[in-house]
Amino acid sequence: MNKKEILEIRKQFTPKNCAITRICGCYVDHEKNKKLESKEAFLSLPEEEAFKYFDIFKKTLSGTVGRNMLNMEFPLDAEMPGGTQEFLLKLRNSRLEDDMLLEEFYDRVIASYEYAENYYIILIHAMYDIPGKSTDNLEMFDASEDVYEYLLMSICPVSLSKAGLCYNAQDNRIEDRVRDWIVDMPDKGFLFPAFNDRNTDLHAVLYYSKKSEDLQPELIGQILGAQMPMTADTQKESFQMMIEDTLGDEGDYETVRNIHETLNDLIEEHKEEPEPLRLDKTDVRKIFEQSGVSDEKMESFERNYEDAVGEKASLLASNIAETKKFNIETPDIVIKVNPERADLVETRMIDGRQCIVIPVDDHIEVNGINVRTLKADQQ
């Protein structure tokens, strides 16, 4: 799913566009005991309560595609009888009215989700009449031909509110605040089936993780059985390793800076496209070549790519690029440079030592204090 398709589903989480038919929940304590189970028609909820659920569902479809929201496909065995995809399909088709299926779903989540405190599993069923679109991309709600029927799960941590004092308006006095259990924004979630090309895709699922480095493979394996991509952090580490292995001990600052700038220029060129920019082995090879990596060093590129990333694997440009920072570090010094002005920094040999040279104008600050620069006649 791309950003536009995700946004189209998010727009349903309002009173006007609500397509949710049923909501079910299971509150689990820190010992993995089910403390509460609920199921009801979503439209029967009080308005204020429904708004808070809308916020949770929107958050489950938020973040960066490829980092917090991961498109996953089901392998063939998951779609076989008894597989995870078949189970989710049964759950969706039951419209959450089959208690035995719900119990089995909760049990699978509880057995595989790693969390030491209390949490709340929320599962909704919805049916979205997909509006047609005119040639100028305007939605035509009276031209709906397909229905997107889906499940959305959110796992929300439940934490005890902080101790403190509060004002009691009824008694007009300050008193000890009653501590209660608060349902926080989701930590994990998924959308099944995926909404690809503005229609149902039974062979894919969208997975959400608040922390990109904590995907919880056990949860993905037991609940979804889908093929899990590399995490965003792993992609960045693999890319950095590939650069170091390709450049070798003679890797210089200018080449690394060129790779950084070439990659960021590529991201800028594709920023208006709904699909995240994905780079395969051929794309990364071009970036290296355009950045001045010598033919001699490129001889080992293919092997380095396959070792670090995988022969047929690809990388998301947003996961491997540094668009907001450009840091130069030595054991004792960290230099932070505007990513767009990395060209201001260069390396030179001065008195037999390799030095980092940064030209400056008349404005320098040291710990927030303005200091003067040397004039030409003082040097």
C-alpha cells in the first residue's frame, strides 16, 4: 500500500465516513490473563468513546511506509488450508461474530506478543464501498462497484496514570488524584487484507509498529505468517556495511559525501510519487558509479551487495539516507553539518597530517557565544 491508499482508509475513521460494523476487545494483564472481553456494534458506542477509538485506528495507519508501516506478502504455505491467511480470512468473513474464532485469535496474540505490562487488543470489522474515480481523479460515490471488507487490529499498552494532586470542583478543594488505567496509542497493529491498487488484495497485509526496530517477529509469524522484510535500522546498517566493504581501507570523505548527495538528490526527484522509492542492486550500483567509486572497487560491489542485503532484496531510500543530518566524527570531535552544505567540508594534508577543513565567514559561535574570526592580515 502507498501513502494515498493508506490515507483513503484513514479517512473512514470519522463519524461521517465510518464504515466500521463491529468492534471487539480483550484486556490482558501483565501475567497474560484475559481480564475483560467485549464485542458490540461500533455505531452503538457513545460519541465521545467512538472519537477516542477513531484516534487509535488512525494512529495504527500512521508513520512512514517502510519504517512504521510495512507491506508484507503471504508465502504460499500461509495460504494453504490451516495457514494463517486462511484463519484471518475466516475471521474477516465471520464479521467478528464467531466467538470461537475470536478466542483463538486472542490466544494467538497473547502467546506471541512480548510485553511485560497490561495491554488492550482491539479488533474491528469494516466494509468500505470504494468510490469510483473520474478521469480528473475526483471520487464518484454513486459509481461504487466494489466493497473493501477488512479487519484492523490495534494492540494498545495500558498504563497506570501518574500519582498527583487534582482540583475537586464539586467540593472546591485540592485532593489526591485517583489513579486509573489509561489506554495508550497502539504499539502494534495490522490491516488485513491490504488495500492495493484501491482494491482488496488477499495476498498481502499492512503491518504497523510504533518502533521500527522492534517488529516482534514472533507476533508476525504466529498471527500473520507473512514474509517479514528487513527493519529500517537493519537496512541502514547493511547499506553502511556495503559502502565500507566496497570502498575498503582507502575509502575517502569525498566519495562518501558524494554517495550521500547522490542518494538525497534521487529522493528529492521522487518525493511527489506516492510509492516509496525502492532501490535494487542495479539502482545502488548506479549511485556508487555516479558518486565516483572507481571501476577497480566496483569489481567487488555485487558480492558485497549480496552479502549485506541479499541477491534479490531491495532497500527503501528513506531508510538508508540521512536527509536531516550529516555528521563527521573522530574519537574526540563531532561536527554537525547542514546536509545541503556538506560541500563546505573537505579533507587536506597539512604538515603531513590529514585534516578536516571548514571555511568560515565572520560569524562563529562557541557554546552560544559569538567569537571573532581571524582577519587575513592576522594569519
